[in-house]
Amino acid sequence: MSRLHLFDLDGTLIRGSAAAVEIARRLGLEAETDELERAFAAGRLTPARFAALAVELWTELTEAQVAAAFEGAPWLAGIREVWSEIRARGERCAVISLSPAFFVERLLDWGADAAYGSRWPAVPFREAVDPAGILDAAAKVRIADELCGRYGLGRADCVAYGDSMSDARLFGVVPVSVAVNADHHVRDIATHAYRGGDLREAYALVAGRG
């Protein structure tokens, strides 16, 4: 039997940070972006509103800065190795994140079978955000179902990895979940919990288990 491993990005694969934080650091706009992050975490901003305000703030963003933010992010160790092992076992791995697709999709080069993020305007930004392209927590479940259909699997074949409230809905519909450096919202509902800096250790909690 095959399985589909579903990974969050911010706070999960990137430890203690997020795509937006890493991009803001390259622009020298950490304080302004952190204010948006806090408002989003508190529920005062929807994902679409967060994206719209970030696009207005990051007017000088370039592809080179996105690449530097990606390369310089505090990634967990062992991501490529875990995904290589998953695929060697005949299983699948995908990333589903609310962060910009232009950041998330770079993980395809690391061995993910699929990578989904919110559809922000192309960099450099010359257009406004289309709210229809911005993902939310419910979209993670919808995309997981679409991937299951693509690979001939069901929710019962899924393992989810995440760290925060945006992962709670997905954790609620799959049988196995791993809270990675997570807050209590998902740690308390996860099948397993991991705290540390190596994805291989988190994956070991579920490797080989149905």
C-alpha cells in the first residue's frame, strides 16, 4: 500500500520562520512584515488580505531576492533525504502552503512530487493580488483530496506534517499526523509530536507504519 506525505512549509520545513519573514529580511522590511504576521496569526487578517498588504509593501522584490531568501532560510536538516526515501518506497510527498507559490514551488527541485502555494502576482509585482488564488486552511484539505485522486489514494493513506492552526483541518481528516515544532493547537490533536531540527527524526515516527 502506498502513502501520501503532506508537508506544511512555514514553521514546519522552515524552523522558527516563514517564507514571508525570510523575504522581508532580504528587503529590510522585517518589522513591517512581522506586524502583518502577528495580525494574521491573531486572525485579524485573512490570507488574501495578508497577501495584498505584503504585495503593496514588497514593491522592490526581485527574483534574485526570492532565491536568496529561499537558500538562506533555516530549513530542517534531511529534507531531501526524507523525500528520497519516501519516493524509493513507492510513496509520494507533497508540500501545501499558504505562502507564495513562487517560493513553495522551488521545493520541487528538492524531490517533492508536488508543491502548492498561493498564486501571488509575478515578481516584480506589477499587478494586484487575486483573492481567488490565495490558499487557506480549507484549501489544504481540498488539495490533499485532489492529490489523492491523482495518485489513486484516499485520506486513509495520508500522513500530514504541520505546526499551527492552518494545519488543524488537515490533521482532522487524516489518520496519521506529525506536529513538528508545533503550538498546542495542533500538537494536542496530532498522532505524533516532534521538536528538533531534523526532518529525518520526525519522519522516523511514522516510517514503515501503516
